[in-house]
Amino acid sequence: MSMTVLQPGMLSLLQDSGRRGHHRLGLSNGGPLDREAYHYCNRLLQNTPNATVIEIGAGGLQLTTQVDTFICLTGASMPLSINGQERARWEVHPVSEGDIVRTGFARVGCRAYLGVAGGFSIEPSFGSTATVVREHIGGLCGAPLRGGDRLPCAAISGRKRLYLPEKDQPRYQNTITVRVIPGYQQRHFKRAEQRRFFSSTYRVSERCDRMGFRLQGPPIACDVEGILSEGICFGAIQIPRDGQPIVLLNDRQTIGGYPKIGAALSLDASRLSQLAPGCSVHFAPVSVGTAQRALDMAQRFTLQKPLLERHP
Amino acid sequence: MLYLGDTANAQTLSLVQAAAVAIEQALGEDLVDLVPSYASLLILYDPRLCNRLTIIRRLRSCLTTLQAQPITAGRTTVLPVYYAAESGVDLEALAERAGLSTEQVIDLHSSTEYRVYAIGFAPGFAYLGEVDERIATPRLSSPRAEVPRGSVAIADRQTAVYPCVSPGGWNLIGRCPVAMFTADVEPSMPVAVGDTVRFEPVSRRRFLQLGGDLS
């Protein structure tokens, strides 16, 4: 039982919630860039929270199903069709053997999540199916999806046709504010440099991938060129010699020697990953306590919006 | 982030290792991941499941007894290296810059015992120190797009073996035929942080016999 890839699109990757506990071998996390959209994909499909889905970058994925089951697409606004008929995103749809599932290209946002009831059955590597292409690990042989790939999944009949009402769906925008917890190397950035960082507009550059997003804007000077290499957390904002910030994401290197001005909140890093080159970013400093409260609120409200059931 | 010093040295490394063991025991399941490096430990927990202040309190109490922790002695691993211009494209330029012959460079690189200070950057990439001052060389001004798998390289007073093809700005002086990272084998790496590593010069023929690749 499986689905077969007809067209892989720009960059389609199998992802579960990510790899944990292997940083000491130099393995990064992988996992979905937009955790909220990934979470809703599995929640709508009534899957376990860690189920394997496809992260579609930009769009253009085409699959054919060899099984009767259910699918759901969340995230960026990529048109979804089944056998040429447009279907709503953020909603569970039945598919049958022989159906063709197609996603167009995103109008706003960059990444969408296509899930299947029960998740794709992929052999985990270091405890996770998350594909990290740079490391050749996870997914199918550590590579992005290719035409002809078979993605095993089960035949499933009993699933509610859940959907997330449009008013509750995230609105992807072209300008966002990223909240930042000031970091360990704060003292290496003079007051004026910190002010410039938190008051300027930065643009998303062309050099953005799952490892990190390079931004362009007023350069930030640092008193030191490098530091003794140390562990890098998710969302860390490095300032390399050219002064242009890099926000490090899921596939980041585990250790690095550039000074860091702070770390972006994970919630905001998810939103950042939905921005295309040219979009704008502002940074706002927050305390650890504020960050913790924002996370608690997201856990209780943003991720727990009520799902409705469609009765065909 | 926990800092245990501000320079790379064997004593700080031992302290980092002892702290890693203590923190693993103290936090147990609440520890998501740990990234030891030269003089620091990045400690990752899940703020959705654990209270930050409680974690800090538990860390403080386990670290006060840190000195008493026994320091584990690492193993010694010998890695064969084929040092040559064809396997390490920067060997000759590095020797010239240092005012030494390539033989002297090979001699200095292979007669030093190195410690594994950290693993990171890429799976299986072990940062080894310290390289003899006479052959310490800064990184290339612009990194190469593709460094061959197995490349043995120097950057400042650090040396390493590239576990797989990747971009890199270190100076390449030879190649090692031993796989530094194998995903489906336990253990995945021939070395661990704290271990001692020596390099042993081998001939081209021996390098190829050991499975080395010159492409």
C-alpha cells in the first residue's frame, strides 16, 4: 500500500517532528520548518503528533494513490486538487486507488504539509524519519522526493472529515516581527549596534534554506570576529563578519564560532520560514519570561483551536 | 549554555566531559539534547514540559559536586593518512607558507597526539587539537564548494577529517580511508569527545587497499 511520486516539485521532504538527542554526533534536528502547520496537518488527520508527512517547498508536487485513505494539506496557500478538482486546504479529504493529488505553487507562504491518515510508514534513522539532505539522513535514503518514489501508507477507512475554519487558519504575511531573547554574546555588541538591530528593517535574501535564513539590512558590528566554537540552539541569530544576520533553523550545524546577538522565539522562527526572498523582518527584544508566556499561550490556544466536522 | 572556561585546553575539556555526565544523570528524561564543545555545554530542555527555574536549580545542585566526578580516560585511535599533493591540494602551499618541506609538515602533523575537543558542524566531524604551531594555518579566504570525503585538513591549530563531501574552508593536506561516520552502524563514529587520535602516514597503495578514494 503506498502513494507514488509523479512529480516531486521544487523540494519535497519527508518530515516527522524531528531528530532529538544526537547533536553529539553532529546530527541536526531536521523536522518541519513550520511547526504550527505540521501540527494541524496531523491533528486534522487524527494522527499521532509525530507522524511523517511531506513538507512541500514552493509547490509542484504530484502523487498518485494506490490505496483508499485520507489526505490533508496545511500551510502555505498552495492550491490542492484531486483528479483536477480543487479542494480546500486545512481539511481532510478521502482519496481512492488511482487518484491523482496535485499541489500548485504557493501564492503566500513557502511551505505546505501534505499528510495522510496514519502517516507515511518510513524506517526511522537515529530515531526519526526527518530528512536532512545535507547529512544524507532520514526520509528515503536521505534525499528529497524524486519521481517514482513509493511512499508506504496504510489503507484507512474510519476518519472524520475535520477542517479548521478559515477564520482560525494562520495568515501568512510579507512582513513579520520576530521576538528575540538577547543571547550569550550580548556584551560583544555595543548599545548602538543593538539599537540598530532592533530598530531596522531586514529583508529576506535569496540565500535561505532549511539550515538558516540570511537577512539583508543595516550591518551590525561586533567587538569580536569569532568565538570559541560552541553549540547553536534553534533560532540562534549569528552575526558573521559582514554584519548581516543569519537566523539558524532546523538543519543548522550543531556547533559554530560566529557571535550571536540572540535567539528568535521558536514560534516566530516558524513564521520566518514561510517568508519568500524580499519579505521584511523586524526584531523585537523580549525577556525569557515573556517568551515562556508566549509559548504557553500558543500551546493552550494557537495549537488547540476547535476543529469542525464536515458531513458530506 | 554553560561555560566552563574560555580557552581550549585538556583540563577544560575534562571539566566539560564531567559536567556532561553529571547533567545527563541529573536531568534524565528532561534533557532533550546536549552539545559539548571546547569550553561550553549547550543544554537543551523542552520549555513546554519543564520549568526553567527548576531546571536551573537542578543544574546548580548537580554542578556543585562537579570536581568530585571521575574523569574518564579516552581511547587512542590511529587513523591512516595518505599525505600527498594529489590527496591534499593545499599540502604544498601550506608547506611553503610555513617555510618547511612537505616531509616536515607530514612529520609534524603525524607526530602529534590530538584530543577530540568537539564533534559537530556535520555528522562525524571531529575537531582535533592542537596542531603544532609551525604548521598552524588560517582558513582559506573563501571556502571551497566541495571538499572530498576523507580529506584531512588544518585550520589554525585545529585539524579534522571531513566525514563526507561538504563545503569547507580548511587547508587540505591528505586523505584518510577510514569512514568517520556510518549511519547504520553502532557506534557510528570511530572516535568520541575526549579520545586521543594519532595520524599514521601510509603509501598511496596502502591507502587504496584500505578502501581510500582519490576521486
